[in-house]
Amino acid sequence: MKNLCTALLGMLFTGLSVAAQQPQVITDYQVVPKPLKVELTNKGKGFLLKEGTKVTYPSKNENMKRNAEFLATYIKEQTGITLQPIAGKVQNGAINLTLSKDVAQAEGYTLNIEDKRINIAGSTEAGVFYGIQTLRKAIADTHTGSILLSNVKIEDAPRFHYRGMHLDVSRHFFGVEDVKTYIDILAMHNVNRFHWHLTDDQGWRIEIKKYPKLTTVGSMRKETLIGKYGSGVYDGKPHGGFFTQEQAKEIVDYAAKRYITIIPEIDLPGHMQAALASYPELGCLDKPYEVRTTWDISDDVLCAGNPQVLEFIDNVLAEIVEIFPSEYIHIGGDECPKIRWERCPKCQAKIKELGLKSDNAHTKEERLQSYLISTTEQMLAKRGRKLIGWSEILEGGLAPNATLMSWLGESGGIQAARMGHDVIMSPNNELYFDHYQSQDTDNEPLGIGGFTPIEEVYFYEPVPTALTAEEEKYIIGVQANMWTEYIATFSHVQYMLLPRLAALAEVQWTPRNTKDFSGFLARMPRILNLYNKYGWSFSGHIYDVKAEVKPGKEEGTVAVSVTTMPGAKVYYSLNGSTPFRGSEDTYEYTGPFTIQKGARVLRMYAEYPDKTTRVVGYHLPFKM
């Protein structure tokens, strides 16, 4: 009897072990950003991804070898399955990475999964890399020993060729490993431009060998403002840090291997107080300067009438272009007060020398800035580079070949596009990720202000309807920005970035006519699981109830429809009380409903299998 029980227990545990090793069937490819075309073929059994599966790549192609290694690393991290990268021809039983002229767009790809093989093809190695990102995001974070992938045909390509994300390391410094992690996050979201804001009033963060004081002096401020601007309270702690040229080159290489181009920003002629603290002779006033310890805009800027300033700019850019091979160099050009120039004898003499005049469109000081920006553009052009600047480079006239980054809404971008200049849309209301993600700011980490929830990012359309079809072609891309005046830790950076970056990715990649917010929410759980897998901090407000409240069909009524992440049950109250399941004043949401006369406040929350969200309230805006 004892032997029989032992045998039965052995069979039971063997059965459990076998069950635990059964492959997981992937029934869809609901990834972010949404691919252009996904066709589940419903043929065959699917491809079994298992230990030792080969990843083939073309011989003597280092980029494709690296792609294969990336895929193997991703799959190992997410599933525990070890893949075997191998140079050689396409073969059955393998994941095959190939280059193909049949893929029209440079960053496009095809992903075909059949019973016998997986093929990822692109016209370039970058396209193959994005196919790899789609495959990794389609595979759940699971450790079952093997995974069965449903047969599918995916054809995909990005909407915009410039897909940018920005990080300010001047206000608060983040080191090499943090920046590399940031790049890894961007790569997962198909971002291909990293705008690296390296200099500002509060700190100079890149080594310039001809001007060593930029880092020995300009990289360190004596203290930092605590709380909101104007608080007058400081922490009394020095804050600093900078990247050596070798470190910057290491980061450039790290990004390039992930098909991300780093665009450095050396902000001028304003936002230069750290440089003035290092070399005060570059300013308009004969006085010492200090690295700025508070936020907002400094009146102290580069002296546009001083020949040493042009020499300084030229020498700095000469070293910058040796570090950063990007086609573009960002020179800022924003928020440059002219108060010093108006009173500076050197600047006024330069204005007279150039014959600059004020008119109804621009002041002579604005035209002086335009001269300085145009001269800087020439410095870059002689080195084979192009200039990008913020909206304010329109002041005084746009430099001939400049690309505009439109942050003050869209008007500057529209104006530049009509002038035949390339434009990157980056409006502050919709795409500044230092804004709050919730209106309940008391329970949020400190932010600069504003309110930019994930849905506002998602619904942003970068191509203004005011443009003609001919003018639309000058909108070459879209970018969101991460300013860090109020973001002092890298976990806070991640929290502000994610999951809004997922919404941005869909704006950048997915055609406008195929976007759908409900579908986006349905595709988010898998990528949120990956955030957790990699230990990245992210905001949980995406789980909150999102209600559309509008006038009902009958006068004096309100129609309500609700959107949530998958798997939620929503409960609400209509009398202002806090809803909770089981209360006599709480109702379960089962579909769109109409509120009759008498109700004043709608309050809602969602329950998921593993969490309960905060309560959100809506003051009904209609007369009842």
C-alpha cells in the first residue's frame, strides 16, 4: 500500500511538472506601438520557441549579429529561454533575421511566424531591430520552458522618421548608467532620436577641453532650491556632475547600437549662466557670476557684441561635433532676455555695425539674436551639420537652413513649415512630461505644474490642419521633453516618463487613422508587465477610470461612458459619497448610462484582480 501511494504521488508530481512545462500559446500580437498590419493566419500549430532555438543572421554583418544577440538577451530576461545566435543562411526551426529589398521603408519590417520558422526582415538593420522589439513585446513575461507562438504576418513601418525623446541633465545630473537605462527604455518604444540637454544656467555637463572651467566651475552649483520656484528655501548642498568626452562617446555608441541618434543641445545665447560663471568675460556685465541655484530665466546671457563669444561658440561646437556624429546639433535659442543687450555698449555697437533696425515685426535686439543664430548655423554648416532650435529662433527671422522645434504650441511650427523649414512638433501643453499626470497634485511627486494625462499625449496630432498638403511634408517628426527642475532622482524620471512614452510611441509610429485609445489601453498590460520586469518605475494612473461625460439625448440629462484597462470592474456613486462595493449608494458600471435630473457629483473607481484605483470625481457641468 505504501509503495502504491508513493507511485501515485510520483505520478501526480510528474503530471504537475509536465503541466508546468506546457507552452503558452500567444493568441494575438497586441503590442505598443500598434503595427501597421497584423494578420493572424490561423493556420498550423504555431512556432515552438524553446531552449536552444537558433537565431540566424547574415554572415559578416556585425549589426545583424548584434541584433541577434539583443533578441537572445531579451528572450532570456523575459522567459529564461536561451537562444543561440548563429551566422548563416535561413533555416527551419529558427528565428531568421534577414535584409530584404522587398521592405520599402528604411525602418520598416515584416515579421512572419510559421510552424517551421520565424522570419524577421527589413531593408535595413534598424528595421530588423524594430521587428525584434515587436516580437519581444508580443511574448509575455513567463517562465514555462517553451512558448508556442501563433502564426502571424505583420507588416510595419513608422509614420515619422524623427521620433524623439528629450532628457535634461543640467538641472539635475544623472550619470552614465542612468542615461543608458533611459536609452534602453527609448529603444523598447521605437524612439530613434535622443535629445540630450547638456548645458543650462544650473550646470554645464559636457567636458570641453579648450575651456576646462566649464566643468571645474560650471558643473557645480552651491545649492538647490527646495520646493516651488520662489520659495526662497535652499538645501545648502552642492550639486554637480559632468560627462567626460570619453563617457559621452561611450553613451553615443551605446545608443547607436540600438539605432538611436543622440542630438546634443548646447543652449545659447541664453541659459548660459553656468558658462558665465566659468568665463565671466563672455557676459555683458563686468562682474562675477555664479552657477544659478534657482529655476526660471536668467537675464544674464552671452554678450552678442563681444567677438570672444563667437570664438567661444565656434570652439565649443568644434569639440561637440567630434563627440556627437548626429546630423543635427541643437543650439536652444529659447528664452533669451534682451535686457542686457539693450544696455550693453558692445551689443549696441554690433547692432549699429550690422545696420539692424526695429520694425513692427521684430526689435533690433531680436534681429541681433537672429544674427547670432545664423552665424552659429554657418559654424555648423562648415562642419557638415544642421542646426535645430526652439520656437524663439523665429525671432528676428529664421536662419536659412534651420530646423524648428516648436514648443510654444504649434504656431511657430506652422509658421516655419509655411516658410519651407523642417519642423519637429513638441508643444508644451501636450508633450512636456514634467507636467503632472493627475490633478490630485497633493498626492503626486513634485512637478513644475500643468496637467498632461496619458490620454492627452495619445490624442495629440502632430500635423496641424492649418497646413496644406504641400506644407505638411515639413512636419518631419514629434518629440516629448523631460525637464528636470523638479525631478531630482532617476526613479522620478521614470515615473514621469512611463507610461506616457507608450502613448507618444503610438503618436510617432502609428498612422492617425488606425489609432484608438480603447485599443491602446487593451494593448498596455503586456508592456506594463515588462516595466515591472525591468524594475522601471511608472505611474499607475493609467489604471484609473476614464469617464466621458456629455449631454444626454433628453434635455437636462448627462450621458456617461467609461474606459478602463482590461480586467476592471467599475463602481460609482451619484450623491457625492465615496463609492465602495456593497454600499447601498454604489452601483456597478455595466455599460454607458444616463444620469437623470437631481444628481450633482459622479464619483467612480475601478477594481482589478490585483489592485484598487483611487476614486475620481466629476462635477456634472449641466443644469439638471
